[in-house]
Amino acid sequence: MEKIAEYTSIKKAKEDSHAHRIPRPCGITVHPGLGCPNNCLYCYLIDFGLKFREPKPYKLNGFEVCLSLLYNKWFVPGKMGTFIAIGSVCEPLHPIFYEKTIDYLKSFAKYLENPMQFSTKMFLNTDQVHEIVEAVNQQPLNPLITIITIKNAKKLEPNAPSPDERFETISNMRDAGLKPVLFLRPIIPGVTDEEFEQILERASNAGAVGVVAGSLRISRKILERLKKAHIDLHPIKKRITKIKEKQIYLKATDLKEEALKIAREFKLIPFRSACCANAFNASVPCANVCWTTKFCTNCPNNCKQKQIHITTEKINQIVKRVLNIQSFSLTTHNDNIEIAIPKDAIKNLKIKPRGVSTLLKTLLRKKIKITYIKS
Ligand code: SF4
Ligand code: SF4
């Protein structure tokens, strides 16, 4: 790509945060825009200083963002590579960002071929859905459609399209051959759990293939906004010991499990995390190796059967190349790899342990544990 890139694009791509960030468990987040006019009361963006009223498309075009990702030493290109999560600090299919997101999808499909996903609350008509299908050009896409309440949507998501329109988006996607997944996140205790049955049944009838259930992030500001909208805060407050300025995940495993149980009744594939839905849609082993954790719901993707078979010698070579040091020892056992690094070698380690384990996890599809030993 560098050979066909202009100097200014190379400079922009190298300096951009997409070239440096360590991927999150669900993949590398890619931003077609910053900010969001939907103004959802539970949104965590405002705590990060991003303004709802000043959304801006991102400065890089699709080609440049691909280049930027390829400069990122933690990013693995290709179908078996790092999962790409589009959005996260914006609504990627809002009219302000729509063209940019289509450009990103086209470029990812053309230059990278990594499994990709977005989450959206937008209404997408059949023409728009076909535009998305053409953009991804048969590369894997995991479309997540967020619906967390029907009754309280106007209050909680004042500028977003109605849940009825979002159910229609699901139908349009399914008719176009995609496998849309309901994004039941964030589950707001006292709100979402009151409507589990209705939301899941309607999603299933609309053509969703599965559901990802997820918790709410809470901070003092988010609670204040919910209170102003007359949302009953008791079911939330009884799950937290102290309200903080900083965002924390609300403990809601019981609610997630309840939602997933109901989902099964409506023939929806239950997922405990978005990376699993992405793996399912791409038909590759989960890049976060979730089948070795309690996050696995034993979905039809059957990651265990799709594992990479690789010799210890090859693993050793890959680890050596990633760490760029000679002195380490390696223990492999089933899906686990333990790497012991002598403490005095750490200073030669120019890379961060979190990045190393994320990168190796993606490359090898094994659980990675790094320990430090006396030299
Ligand atoms: S649509 Fe998403 S990004 Fe936009 S305000 Fe709502 S939660 Fe935040
Ligand atoms: S088999 Fe388990 S780990 Fe793999 S995608 Fe399905 S739920 Fe996730």
C-alpha cells in the first residue's frame, strides 16, 4: 500500500492513533467519526469529553486508515487477523458519518480482509443495506443493531431512530443475506430486563440470528442524566457500592444470563461478547480465544474445531520474532502458552506485555500468560 500512497497520506497514517493503539479484547476500534448527535442518556462518550452536538467525520479516508492499521505493530491483517470494530466513539451509520463508514468498509474489504463489525441504531433502507453488502464485497461483516428498550426509547435515545425502524433495519439486512445480531447493550436494570421478552421476540421475528448481551457503564454524570429523565435508579444503585466520577461496569451477569436464556427460547444464538458474534459471522476461531473462558456459549461456530494446529517449534519462532529477545522459555499445554521472561531482559523488551499477549493471542489463537523470572 505504501508504494501507491502519497507522502501526505503516509505521514497522516503514521501519526494517527490507529497506528499505535493496542487492540481491545473485541478487536481494534476504528473511528469513522468523533461525537454523536443521537444523544443517548446512557452514552459514555460525554465522560470522555466528546461532545454530542459537534460530531465530525474522522480526518483519515478509508485508504489512509488501512495504511495506519498496517503501521500498527499490534495489528494482524487478514481473515485470521485482528477483528475490526467500527464506531465505538460515534454512530457509524448516522448520515454525518455514513459516507465515511462506507469508504472504510470498502477499503477494509479491499486491502485488509479482516473480520469487521459495527453497531448501529440507524434505520437503513434496502438501498443502503445493499450499498453495505456491496462495500464489504463478500468479506465477513458482523452487523450489530442496538435495541435496549422499546417503551423508554424516546426518553433514553431522544435523537435515534425508533426501535420499530431498527427492527426494520434487521429485516432489511437479513433479506440482503447478512446475519444481523441484536446488540442488547447496555442492559439498564429496571428498564431493559422489563422488556427482555418483547425485544428478543421481535428481533427474532425480524430476522436477527443472535444476540450479544452486555452491561451498562455507569458514572456520576450518566446517573444524573438518567435521573433527569425520571428513570427509576433503585435497580441500578442496588448493584453499586459507591457512585464514582470514573466509569465502572455495573455488575449484571444475572441479567445477561437471563437475557441469553430467553434468547435461546426465541431461537437466537446467545453471545456473551461481541467478538464471539464477529467470529461466528466470519466463521473463524474467536480472536479473543473466548472458548477457553466462561464467555463461551458453545455457539455453532465451534471454535475448538477451528483451532490452528501449530508445532511448538513454530510457536517458538513466532514468539521470538514478536519479543525480539533470545532469552525466554516457553511452556505449551493445550490452549495455553506460558512465556517466562528473565527480569533483566525486560529492559530490552521494546514492547508492552499487554500488546504482546494480544498480538500472540490473535496470531496463535491460544491463551497467553507472560511471567517474569529472576535472571
Ligand atoms: S448512538 Fe451510540 S454513540 Fe451515539 S449517543 Fe447513542 S450510545 Fe452514544
Ligand atoms: S464457540 Fe464459543 S468462543 Fe467460539 S465464537 Fe462461539 S461462543 Fe465464542
